[in-house]
Amino acid sequence: MARAHEAGWAHGEGFSRGPAWLRPPEDVNALVPLLWSSTARKTDDGALEVGGVDLRALVAEHGSPAYVLDEADFRSRARAFRDAFAGYDVYYAGKAFLCTTVARWVAEEGLSLDVCSAGELTVALRAGFDPARIGYHGNNKTTAELRRAVTAGVGRVVVDSFQEIERLAAVTRELGATARVLVRVTAGVEAHTHEYIATAHEDQKFGFSITSGDALDAVRRVLDAPGLELRGLHSHIGSQIFDTSGFEVAARRVLSLHAQVSSELGVTMPEMDLGGGFGIAYTTQDDPSDPAQLATELTKIVEHEARALGIEVPELSIEPGRAIVGPAMCTVYEIGTVKEVGLDAGARRTYVSVDGGMSDNIRTALYDADYSCTIASRRSEATPVLGRVVGKHCEAGDIVVKDEFVPGDLVPGDLLAVPGTGAYCRSMASNYNHALRPPVLAVRDGAVTIAVRRETEDDLLRTDVGA
């Protein structure tokens, strides 16, 4: 076990030479296709091209750092889930990344949309998204938020507490409306993922416990509320999951509750949502399943459990977010400083400082997440060296890529690109140190479209009303 260090995890024992799985590449310029969007490639002179756009030209026109969103890749992944899960309702999880442009792409590819805040609902409605195809999540929805959701006509509200059931019932009475409801349940499954993104174990904030009886009680309360139409149960076991065994246990427990509601309360719920959380490859140690494989395995699990319980399979839905947008985006930075640092026993590490950091990608600091990177502006013939890509913020934990082999001749002005930044990077971006959040630039067929513009100092000062 690594000893804790007062400056943070990245400085403790065991981190000085990189993880055991990381090996020097044969070609430091080469891309690992699994980590990148489908149109990403290196040109003959080593520049990274995405969607037919040379990132050197993109940065020259739009600046850095910048999120680069591969439209063709995003649409292809959305279609892959839609087609593989034919017969399911596929909801794109907007919390991973949502803007007006993305909401329109989701609609055009025939997916539904999951939102979890008033802001996300606002974006969806601005995009012209059909409210009937919107699901509304959240563990602490206010009365005002519920009123807006019901008024807008969202297709379903996923209730998460007894107080929310009361609030939603009051709203429907006030508006003379009916809300279609799913009850979020916790199945007691410990997903093999980071503690903060495992969401089906008992000791956390989401949902109603099946084992305690709260879930059945919540179903009763929904049934007793005249303005609420019970549609089914919702279960989400976590994020960045590669092993479907967790889904198997969850499906068994949720379907058992589904059968219990039918036998004890005389109500057959027509729907069940299996959630999302499907993992992607951030580094070469990750081995995600493709949508077709996931669909086959999840369908087999549900059909087997339903058969064992002697019940019909309900209408199923899933909520992929990261698995669609994660690999479709990369972040391009400009290098400002390269520093070689001596470690113990004669080892050395190269610290590569870029013009972004934890304000545009907090996941490394928050979740101990791993990322990869590549030089994006030229070809290098230098020997690879162990590097750590860090940001420009006044924080020791401001790390973008903990460990990666980078060209030994990196210099200020070189461009560096990090793949797999589509999920939760822009969504969780901040103005830490009063940084300006980068733009999201959609690329396709050699053209660049600004989906989200870069923040300006005027944006930063607009809410600062002090004299």
C-alpha cells in the first residue's frame, strides 16, 4: 500500500516510475486506435488530424486549450447503441456532456435524452428536443424544477425520495396534470469502479433500498398518488463499468421487486430501466465491450431472470452517456514548460506543463482517473521518456495525465492532445484560478463548427457585480 503524502496521492511512494502496466511504446508518435475517435489520424509530418481538421490549424484559429468533438464518431456511437439495443429505449445521458448541438445530434439519431437538472432541461428544450422523449433524474429536485418538468411535458420523472413523491404529487394536483414516474432503486450491488461513481450500494444518496423495504414503500406511495402514473423501476449501478456481472445481480433483485409489486399489489409495471455506466478505454489497460456485445449480454441476463421468476420481460431502457461522447472528444493543449525532475534511486521524470489543467479536466484529481496523450503538432524521433502532464493551476494535484511515455524532445509551443475527454470534462469544468473554460469545437469533413464558444474575461466579470 502506498503511504499517504501531504502533497497528495501523486507524490506518495509507488508513483515515481509509473504503473506496472505502462510500457514504452515502439513508436511514440503512433496512436492507439482504441483510445481515439474513429477519424483521428496522424499525418505524414506527425500532426494530429480529427474529422479531417489539422489540430495545428484549429489551434492557430481558435486557440488552446480546446475540446475537439468528432461529430461523425459521436453519431456513429449513438447509432451503434440505437441499433444494438433495438427494442429498448436508449436515453443519452446528458450529464456526460450536453450542449444544444449535441442535443440535436441525439434527436436526429433517434435516441431519447436523460437530463438531471433545470439547466440541462433548458438546453434540451432550446434544441427543440421532444419533451416526451426526455427523462428527468436528480436526487433533490425542487418544487420549481418539478413544476417546470411537468409543464414542459417530460416523458418520465425518476423519483428518488419520499419527499420528492410528495412534491411531484402536489405539482400534478396544482397543474391538473399527470406525471409518468419511474422509481429509482438501489440493488445493493458493489460495482467494480471508483467509490464516488458506484451508485447501487446501500450507503449512498441515490434511490430507495430494495433490501430495507423502502423501494416497495415508494411504489405504494406512487400508486396512491392520483396524479402519478407508475411506469416501472430504475436501477443504475455505477459508471465506467466493464463487467456485466454487476448488472446480473442488479437485474435479479430489481426484477424480483417487479414481480413482488405484481403479486402483492396487483400492478404490472410496463417498464424497467437498467441505467448506464458502460466503460470506455482511457488507457491500454481498459477493455470495453461494444454495444452489440453489451446488448446481447444484458438481454440474456434479463430474459433469464424473468424466466426464472415466471414473469414477462418489461419494456427495457438504458442510459449510455460516456460510452457515446467519451471517445468522441479529445482536448488539445499547448505546452508551456518542460521540466525534468530527479526522483529516488536516480530515476527521473519529465513534467510537461500545459495551458489548461484541472479546470478543464478535474477527473484525474477527483477520481484518480488515468489518461493518455500524444504529441499533436509534429513527428518526433526522440527516445520516449516517462512524463507527467500537469496544468497551470496553483495546486499540486493539478495533473491531467499521471503517467505516459512522451517524446524526450518536447519543447514549449508543441501541441499535446489527450483522448477520451468527452465525458464529464467540459461538464465539470470550472473557473478555478479564474481560468476561462475552453470552447467545444465540432469537427467533420474538414470543417470546424463552434458548438460552445470559449469563455472571455467579460463572461468572467459579468457575474462579479462588486464595485
